[in-house]
Amino acid sequence: MRRLIVPPPGRVAAIGFVTEYLAHLACDEVRGSRSFAGGQAAADRALAAFDVAGYASRRNEVRPESRRGASRLSPYVRHGLLPLREVWDRVAGGPQRDVEKFRDELLWQEYARHWYARLGVATRHNVRNGLPDSEVGLDANSLDGWPRSMACIDRSLDELVQDGWLVNQSRMWLASHWTVRTGLRWRDGEDHFFRHLLDGSRAANRLGWQWVTAAGSSKPYGFARGQVERRAPGTCDACPLARTCPIEHWPPDPTLVPVDPPSVDPPSSRSTGPAEVVATGAPEIVWLTAESLGLADPASSSHPELPAIFVFDEPLLARLRLSAKRLVFLTETLAELACHRPLELWLGDPVEVLSGRELAVTFAPVPGFRRLVEELRPAVLHPWPWLRPPTDGPVASFSAWRRAADRAERP
């Protein structure tokens, strides 16, 4: 393990930091996102600038960018810079149809967290019916499942790699072409998304890919030329394959196979964390995780007098091989945090780095966090700031989960 020198704020310093300490763990050259900066200030600016008016009708528009209604808040939501409750409250008073649709998407994000926390590694398998998952793996970096000769694919991949972000419609196009049309294994495509997306999480990303393959829904999501012409007008006109389009027609309905639902952890509290603060000692430092890097993080805001610590999990990052732009985004966020309180940065195994420290931390609804907590036994464990309180109800479908969550939300 190795203690790292905290960089000053800014993109240049973050790139230098990643180049010096983390480049060996990345899957590509060291550079930042073309369109997103990390940090609380950037998150707050993005939220203040978002206008929910028109969201319902324009959220799926792809090109030109001026037509888009997507919020572009997801990278900041992913890392706890913008809690879902804050975003939910921010749009109050907007046009009813737009507010309802936007909040429905926030609930989908919340559902993904409940789903992943409850199912964990079982989410690598389909729920209910779905496409038969090919046993032939393919490295998505080869891009054989995404031909660059198709303008709609090429432009979407360029945005994924350069920005680390895509509108939801583009994500569905790429996932559908990879699985429904090409018949490749969804796990490989999902891994490629996870490497590059600044909002990449095994919760929302994995759930989206499985939804495309019909897991938890009634049929796979099909991708055809008509969608491109409607959502990204002009794209087909400049495509080399405009007259021989391989997606001219709707894909045939594939054969679905039944899959036994994975088991769910009983009770939900084990996977979704405590409902109240659990204190067994006096903390000396706040442990920051990648899920809780915002100033409003419960552990951080409850212990403003304490220094903080963040560990770049070297064994995990060596397996994931994330894009360097994700590491730059994290570094920008951490460098800004260091302006608010003393911060230690480490590279190594979190258990080795943190053992023996009296920690205050916010519960993270990811399976790996449970293992770390069991080994480290933090002095103070704060609840995760759920938008909807966890229940022991079903998580196999969004509609069933939402009914249970709405019932639990009522006084």
C-alpha cells in the first residue's frame, strides 16, 4: 500500500495524478472527459442549470445535442455528489408531466440500487425470461458487435469513449445491437459500458442491459433505422451504409428462455444497511467511498471536524480496468474535497489501509461494501440516504417494487 500526494484542484493536476499513480490500472490513455468535470461545484452547477420543462418529450432525443432534454446529472448522482432526494426536490413546481416523468426516472435509479443491493452477484443472471446468454465471450474492445461503418453506432461509441456519457436512447441502441441483433453476450457489452461511463454502476448499468434482453420485461428492446431517423435526424444521410442499412427493418423476435429467479437476501436490512446511525465507538476519520463523495454525505456532514480518507482499491481496479477518464473524474472530485477538510489518499487494499482506524462511514448499497464493513467494523455507520426506504418486498420488477415502496412511504 502507498500513501499518495493529494493534487491541487483542476483537470491538469488530476491528469498528472492519474498518470503518476493510476495509469497502470486504466484501460486507455490518461485524459479527462470531453464534457464533464468532477467535483461538488460542477455537480451543483449542473443541477442549477437543469430545466425540467420539456423533459418528457425530449429526454430520448439524441441529435442534434440542442434537442436533448436529458439532465446530464447521472455522473454526479452516481458518486453521491447529488443525492436523489435533492434532485427530486429541485424540480418541484415544474410542468406536471415533465416532473412526473423525471421523478419516475429517479425512482428507476433508486430501484436499481435496491435491486443490486438485494441480489448482488446474482444480477449477472437473467431474471424471469430473457435471451439465451451466449457462452461465447467477446472482448468489447474489439467492437465486433458495434460496426463503426454504421453512423449511428460510430457516433454513439465516440461519445461513450470521449465523454463517458450517453443519453439513454443511445445506450439502448448499442445494447440492443450487441445482444438482440448480433447475439453476443450481454455481460461483455455491459463491461465495456462500465469501463467508460462516468455514471457506470453495476446497479443501473447492469439492470439496463438485462432489461434490453427482456429480463424483467415482456420482450427484448429492438433497434431499427426508424428510431435513428426519428431521434437523430440527419445521421442516416451521412452514413456510408445509408442505401444498404443493416438495421433497415425491425429485428425478428428472438426465442426467450425461462430462467429461475435468483434468491434474495432476507431480510433486506442486511443488504440495504441500517435505518439509523450505528455507533460503537468514537471515530477519528471519515472513510469516503466512491458512492459517497458529496459534501452532503451523511458521514461527512455529521463529522465536519474530522479528516477524511479515500482508498483507491488497487486489487479491484486491476480487475476492472476502468477508463482513465473515470479515474480523472474521481481525482477531480477528491482534490476539491481536500479544500474543505484534510484528506488522505491511498493506493492499495482497503482492509490493509484502514485496519486499526476508528472510522465513520456511510453505508454503501453494494455487495463489496458489506464484506469490508464486516472486516473493518467502523466506529460509526451512517444509513444510506435512500429516496425510498428499503422493504422486504419484491424487486424482480420495477412496477412491483414501486408499489411496495409507495406503500412504505405513506405515513
